[in-house]
Amino acid sequence: MGGLDDLYQQLILDHYRNRRGRGRIEGASASVHEHNPVCGDECYLDILVEDDRITDIRADGDGCSISQAAASMLTEVARGKDLESALDLVEHFRLVMHGDVVPDEDILGDAVALGGVAKYPVRVKCALLSWLALRECIAGYREATATGG
């Protein structure tokens, strides 16, 4: 399994060095800032929603290779998803990070490479930071939409 682990490490490093979906969205439908006080990781996540679908998603911030690669992977896999599917995606990833399910590449795309992080509880919060930020973005968007904001 060393070969697959090496491939996953390379994939994580590639996403860290060449972050996809990096930046902010002016006029975003919802935005959230998440911070991990334990290690200092930060994530700013913006989504643009049209017809109940994430048409754009951007992440910015600073932190370790795990947190930043996870944000990059999230932007790739969540873009184009309807809000319910995006929430299902977040929940699957959360369960993977807690060791409750086996990562499914068809669901997670490149983020399947982060499955091994579950073995290191101190790093799980790093991997989850942007993913939980997406859940908060969707909740904020729905609340604003329901109240006419």
C-alpha cells in the first residue's frame, strides 16, 4: 500500500502548492470565516448559489498543508452541486475523518487522498475546517433566503 500512500501524499502536496478555487467571490451568496484556535489554520469560504446550485466556490486562508489542500479539493468537488448534495458530500467527508466510513472516490474526488488523516486525530480538525465552513455557508444562505435577506 506504500505506493498508494505515496500517490495520495503527492496529491495532497499538489493541492497545497497549486490551490484550486483560491480567492474570494465579490457578491457571494454566503461567506464564512472559520478558524482553528489550536493550530491557527484559517479559512474564508465564499459560495455563489443560483437555482439552489453552487455555481462558484472559493476558499482563501492560511494554514497547514492538510487544511489548505482540503480546501482546494473541496472547491473542485462541491462546484456545480445542488445544496443538498453538497451537504451530503460534507457529511460523507466528516464521517471519513472520524473513521466511520471508507472514503468513496466517486463522492470525494481527490479528497479521497485525505482519508488517511483519520489516523491522526490532531489533524482531523485541519482537514475538516473548510468542509464544515461549507456547511455553515449553506446554512447562512438558507437563513438569509428564508428571511428575505
